[in-house]
Amino acid sequence: MTHMSLAHYLQLVDRCWRSQDGVIIANLISLRHDHATSKSLQIEKPESMVERFLTPPFDEIVIYHLKCLYCISNKNYLEAYQQQSLLTQCLTKIIQSQKEENWSLPVMYSVCLDLRLLAQSAEKDRIGVSEKPGEILEKAAECLMGCFRVCAADNRSSEEDTKRIGMLALVNQLFKVYFRINKLHLCKPLIRAIESSPFKESFSLSQQITYRYFVGRKAMFDSDYKMADQCLTYAFENCHKLSKKNKRLILIYLVPVKMLLGYIPSKQVLEKYDIVQFWELVRAVCQGNLKLFDEIMETHETFFIKCGIYLIVEKLKIIAYRNLFRKVYLILNTHQIPVEALQAALVYLGQIDVDLDETECIVANLIYEGKIKGYISRQHRKVVVSKQNPFPPLTSLS
């Protein structure tokens, strides 16, 4: 396949197009297939040759594909992206015209994946150029959205015929773009479309895992930790056991979500997936050791920022405060805890800039979040906690 002649390639494409073999066509116009490395297919101006073998409208698709291969061979990723964009728009029109068929969905999946990957490569090439960051990916998302609309507009009810069965694959590609350019608000209508789809349970497991992974991450950033836990747990439990890299990626977001909900991950799991940074964090949070917590945040700052979870992990500090104040309560053995005692514990653990007012504010947040049952007596500068279960187990919080 890597040494295929142009004539042989075009004959094969024509035969598969006529037989409506979407899976093979998807390979034959994929930038990730073996044929893409064949020098005989990397042609700057393939129009005349292609038109001898193929009829409209598919001849246009192949012309754009061959031009794209030529641009990639010359490492001109921006022009390659432009050709792939034209190819995607052309394919969208073809799929839209196929009123009673959906055999070309595998072709659409392949073309859209290549478009997103090329857009990412073109973005890297544009670093330092006047075009604003993310602009190429935004344009790619517009093309992807065009395909999504065609699929969503198909009102046929049969799972075998409808194009709506292709919606989730496109949504996942769009998610990957929106997360990369930090436009998570654009995910909301897509989630709504999938959740209301009558084919929600019919999508492939791999697509559902990817979908739940991104929905879980969005829920995490929206502070909807129960939804994040539900989605990320589904993704982790259903991800193939041999896909260790993907399971690790899911855990990087699932672990802080679980901890925010009061669940403690096992050291064995964290070691298995090479995210032991979280075990040090677990120790600091459980001990209420704010000094250790700050040291860990500083030590692993690069890791947390690179993963996009720094601010989420920082929120675990409130649980460390709760556990520290519980220790003070147990030591003093009183339901009327002086704010000065809590402040002294904070200062002892390195929070030297925290005054009495700030200490009260931390306690007020813990009470508001239900992590402490009680109230603050400002007149006496004391925290009056409930005589029954003043520090509720975190896992029981609503």
C-alpha cells in the first residue's frame, strides 16, 4: 500500500465508492493510513488524473486529499489544513444529499479526525505569527459543527438508517477542540443534544467513554462534583484494562473530584497509574497539615498546572482546614472553640498571615458548606459547634 501507484489508488477508490463501502473509503482518504506515505500520491496538481477515473462529486474529495498529502510531505501544515477543510466541507454537502443513506458515516469520522489533528499541527506552525492563538482550531470547529448539524437534522427513526447515530463521534471531536481553546461554554448545547437523543444508549462504548470523560471534566470545572464523579467513574470503569494511559488520564481528574467528595484513593491505585503526587496530597489533607499541603502544591505545581487541575486541587485545602479544626476540637474537648485557638493552629502550620477575621471567614465557609455543624459567636469570638456530630463525615455531605 505504501508504494501504490496513483492509477491503482484511483481505481480502488472508484470501486469502493460505487459499492458504497464506507469503511474502506474512510481508510483510503485517511491521513493516518499506509497509503498516505506513498510518494506517488503526493501530488501538487492531481486534477487531470483524478478526473479521468472519478466522477463528481467524489473526484473533488480525492483531489483535496491528494493535495493535502503533498502539503504534509512538504511540512506545510497550514496549507494542508486548508485543503482538509475544503475536503470536509465538500463531504458535508455529499452526506447531506444522501437523504436515505448513512453508509458514509465512517468516512465522515475519519475526515473530521484528520481535520482536528491538522488544525492542531497548523496552530503550532502559526506560533509567533500575527494570527491569534486558537483561531485555526475555531475554524476547524465550524467545519465539524457543519457535519454535526447534518447528522442532527436527520429525522429518520431507524438506527440502521439515521445519520443521528454519528452525532456522538462529532461531539467528541468538538469537545477536544473546545477544551484545547478553553471555550467550555460551547459544550453545553452539544451535551443537551446528546442527552435528549433517542439513540443515547446505542452509541459505541468507546464513544460513550470519551463523551463521559469530557462531560465529567466540564462538570468538575463547573463545581458539579457529583456529576463529575458519576461521569469520570463511568469512563474509568469502562475503559479497557489494558489502556493504562487512558485510565491514568481519567484518574488525574477523578482523584481530586473523589477527594473533594470525601473519598480517599488507595495508595496502591495511585502507584499503579503513576500519580503518586496525589498520595502526598492525601496525607496532607487527612492530617490537616497545611504546611505540608502548601509544600506539595509548590513541589508539584508544574504537574497540576499542566494537567489543568491546579485550581481544583487547591480547593482541597478547605478539607485540610476542616480536619485541622477537628483536631483542635478534640484536643480542647469543648463545643465552644475560641477563634484564637484555631488561628494559633493555622499559624503553627505556616499560615502566618492569617488573622482572627480571616480565621472566622474560613470557619464560616466550612459551616456554609456543611463541613462543620455550628455557628460563630462574634461577640465572644468563639465557634459554637453542635453537640451531635459537629464534623460530619465528608462522604455524607449533600
